[in-house]
Amino acid sequence: QVQLVESGGGLVQAGGSLTLSCAVSGLIFNSYVMAWFRQAPGKEREFVAAIRWTAGSTYYASSVKGRFTISRDNAKNTVYLQMNSLKPEDTAVYYCAAGRPSLSAMYSYWGSYSTWGQGTQVTVSS
């Protein structure tokens, strides 16, 4: 059974940094894409970043490019989201997801991912 467990959320001031972690178990990583999405109150779930587990290639939403970095640790079966220069509009519940979208154009679509974590709250104060 595939399981994703996020951690690392919290309250931070604007301009600060946080690192989210997603511990992965029960997954055969070959061909999998790991992603972070976020959802703010009253808004749709939004793509943040993705990484191809085997190749390590990364993809970002334009709103976070240059500020956020997605990475993975093969030995620890963990995916990270390093978030710098945080803004109040980054406030949301952040979700880790695993899936096997066949095209990179599908990486930003939430429906491409079959397994989701429970989410972790990130709040950025102004």
C-alpha cells in the first residue's frame, strides 16, 4: 500500500523559509512522478512543483519558480519542497502526490496523480 506522509508546515513571516518533507512508502519509484500541490481556502488545488523520481528532472509553476526547489533523497525515500522568499499568497495546505503521468504536460494536472498525502498547513504572515 502506497503511503505519503507530509511534514514541515507551520507559520512563518513573509520573506522567510520553510522546508516540507514527504516520506514515501510502498512505492516502486521507477517511472513515478512526485509532485507538490497546494490549496488555499475557497480556491482550487494548484500545482506547485514536480520531480521525476528516476531522472530527477524538475518542473515548477511560474508563481514559485526561482523561490521553491523540489528535490528527492533516494536513500530516505523522501521528497522535499524548499520554500524561500515566502509570500502571504503562498498560504495554503500543501499536498504531496505520486503518479505516473505519461507526458510532462500532464504533470501539473491533479488528476494525473493516484496517491495523495494528508496535507500540511503553511501560513505566511505579512
